[in-house]
Amino acid sequence: MDRNTLYNEYVINQKPIRDIIREYGISTGTLYYLLDKHDIQRRSKKVHKPYKDRDWLISEYVEKDKTTKKIAAECNVSISLIASYLNAFDIPRKYNKPAIYKDKDWLYDQKVKQNQSWQEIADGLNVDRKILEYYAKKFNIKHTVKRERRNKERVYIDITCYLCGAKSQKTEKYIKRRAKEGKDFFFCSRECANRYHSNQMQGNNNPNFEGKFHGSWDHPSFSPDERRNRTLKQFEKWKENGYFEELLEKMQEGHKKYFSTPEGIQKRKENGIKAILLQKEAGFKSSLEDGIAKLLDKLGLKYEEQKEMYFWVVDFYLPDYNLVIEANGDYWHANPKEFNNGNMTKDQKQRRLRDAKLKAYIQGAKKHNFLVIWENDFHKNVNKVIDDIRKVTL
């Protein structure tokens, strides 16, 4: 590296040493060697620190009455460092007077008598408002600032009513609001505005125009699909804000409470019967029920399917023989040949209990003939099933 290059980079451009050695691929020792070789004076590492000068510190701290905080900020050092030099130079320290906001009487005067807000007082003292609120709470100073209402002078503009054509005046605020809504026509009164709105909403757009229904019931808003979509959207909103789960829980609690009453138990039985009859109307039939129906047809026996009897709905009823036949699936009704209390599910136990009550009521209380046909017997030993039926029907 020649002298001119080094002089320009090091002296004129004042480049840091680390940038020079990185750019030209030399070491720090080599750089210092070249500076001495080309007779270029090295830059001093010393930075002027005025706070180390006793006379300067006395001038700033005592004569100019600056605080240690302000001196530290000007010198870009910490407050404790300035304080240490004050002690080292035996410069008497100035101690801050107690903050004026710590005086209860003064704070009460500013807040209550002068009716200032905490922010206004804080701005005047150049402190944080929360400090004042802390001392106000400590001194139990409570006061709400009362402001005088400043009524701005209203500006009125001449307009022509869009509906009735009457000349009128409206405030500038009203005009700006209408313009913001994208409307360049105005009304002289609320009555005219309402009448115009009703006229725009006549017929198919407003089936309840003037309080009398004159619309068509085939309007899209009355369709089942539209009502269902509106309900589903409402459910989605409830699910988003968590209200749906709360509503569902309340509904379940209400159902549980109601169906434990005598009226609820009766209603539940009626609903169960209706559900089964609806299945019958829809043509629902298990494969076992279908097979038994075909067998009864072959035997020439008259029967009624899904017969409502008292509080029950039985699978088959043969009126000529006062016979009730129940078609029981092996799994659903827990065939005793395959299931016991040790391997039954909760649903199977409930179904077995229900079947026992049905038999006790139909056969015991009402004296009907009663026959259960199991799925396993029907598929593997249909002759036994036929014999059981013949025993009652012959």
C-alpha cells in the first residue's frame, strides 16, 4: 500500500482500522508499520471527557445549576458516574427538594379547586400521570373534572325535500352524513324520509308494507331452504362465540328435568310410539321382521305389523289368536344363549330390561299370548319356529 492511499483512507476519510485491514488484506501490525514508515501520525484514541475537569464540572453543576441527570445526558454517561466525580472533586451535592405533588394541600388545590385533570397537572410538572393518581389515592382525593359544554354554532344549508318538494334548512352535519352514505338527496322531515323508505320497499321487497300483509307466500324469504339457511348461519355465529354449547347444555338440563316428571315420562312413551310408527310409514323393516312376515303369509295367518298396544308398539299382532310376536335380533336384544351379565354392553342391558317389562305387561297384565322369535332360531332352526307358532294358532 503506497503512502497516498494510506493517507487518504486513514487521515482524510477517517476509516476505522478494522475496515482498512479487512479491505486491503493486511494485519493491524502491518498497518502501524506502514504508518510509521510513511511518517503518518497515528490517530489519538483519547476522547475528551469534560466531566473529568473539576472547573468544568463546577461551572456546569454549581454556576449553571444543572442537575446530574442533565449533565450525564449531555456527556452520554450514567448519572452515577457524574456523581462519583462530584464526590472525588469534593463538590458539595445539591439535594432535590421534595416533589411538589407529594404535598396533599397543593394536589387538592390543583385537582379540586382549579378543576384540572390528572393529565393537565402532569403535563405542567413534566411527570407521569400515574404518579399523581398514586398520590391522589394515597391522600383520598376524589374529583371528577366538570367541563362547560361548548355549543358550536350550527351551520344551516337550504335544501329541497326530495319527496314533497318543500323548501327547508338542514344542518351541515346532516348534509355531510348523507354525502358520506353516498346519497345526494335530502328530506325536510323524518315523516318524509320514512314515507320514501316505505314506498321503496313495497310489494315483493316488503310484504308488510303499511302493516298489512300483501306479499306472496312463495317469496324466496319464506322458503324452507332459506329459513333453514338463516337458522344454520345463526347456529354458526353461536358456535363461534361459545353460546351454542351453553344453550345446548341448558336445553339438555331442561329436557332431563322435564322427562323425569310423570308428565315427561308419559310424553317420552308417546314420542317413542310415534317414532316407531313413522318408521313403519316410511317402510322401515329389519331383515328378521321381513322374514317372519313372509313366514306368516305362507302359514296363512292374518297379522298386523308394528301394532300400537297400550304404551308399546309390538312387531306383530295376530288378532284371531290374541298373539303378540316379537322379532328379536341376537345382538341388539342380547340372546341369552350368547350373552350374560358379564359380556353385555350398557345398551344391551337396557334393552333386555325393556323386553322383560314388555313381556310382563303384555302377557302378565293384559293376558295376551306372547312369543319371542330369536334371530338365531329363525335362520338355523325355522321348523322349531313354525312349531312354536302352531302351538298357539291351532
